[in-house]
Amino acid sequence: MTIAYPNGIPLSLATLGFGSREKCDIAVNYKMYDASEVPFHDDEKLRDWMYNVYKEKDEMLANYYATGEFQPGERGQRISFSLAKIIGQYIFWFGSFYVQYKVYGWLIVQAIALLLAPFNWASV
């Protein structure tokens, strides 16, 4: 996956999380490789293959910043997300975090109670 940012400046995690950057276009190009193409069993060949992949990515990025296209003649497809979808995702992730927080908290309390059960403080 190759990602091109406006003016070559990537978005920070804080910018993504708080949405504090103005609207901009981010270009994404991906290529899937057949597993049989990847030389997993030879370290040197794998290293050379990876270097070649990153060299191709660098060339694609240079071409994108010069021409606006990753590959000459290749037109992209614009994808935009509605505000409702973005808010829905935030609600899902915050809700998921809250449920995990409550479940893990309950599990910790139960584990502590189980560990302290042999000391039965009430009968002392």
C-alpha cells in the first residue's frame, strides 16, 4: 500500500483522532502480490525482493507528486465518507472500549476476590 499526502506531509495520529486538519485529498494505491512470487525461503532473495518493492513505491510516489497519478494513465476512484458514518465509527469504538473496560474491571475484581478468599476476613 502506498499513501500520498497533500504536499507530501503525512497526517499525524492526533490530527486524525481530533479531526483538526482541514479537508484534503489523500491518495492510496495498493498492489496485491501472489504468495508464490515472494521468495520466503531465501533471506537474500527476500531482501532483494523487498528492496525492489520499496524502490517501485518510491518511484510511484515521485510520479504521483509530479503528475498526480501513481502510474501513467491510471485514473483513481474518489471515495468519500459521510459525517454520519464517521460519527458511527467513533460511537462504535468508544462503545467497544467502554465494554472492554467494564469487562476487564469486573474480571480483575473477581480475580482479586478469588485470591483473597482463603483469608476469609469476615471470620476474624
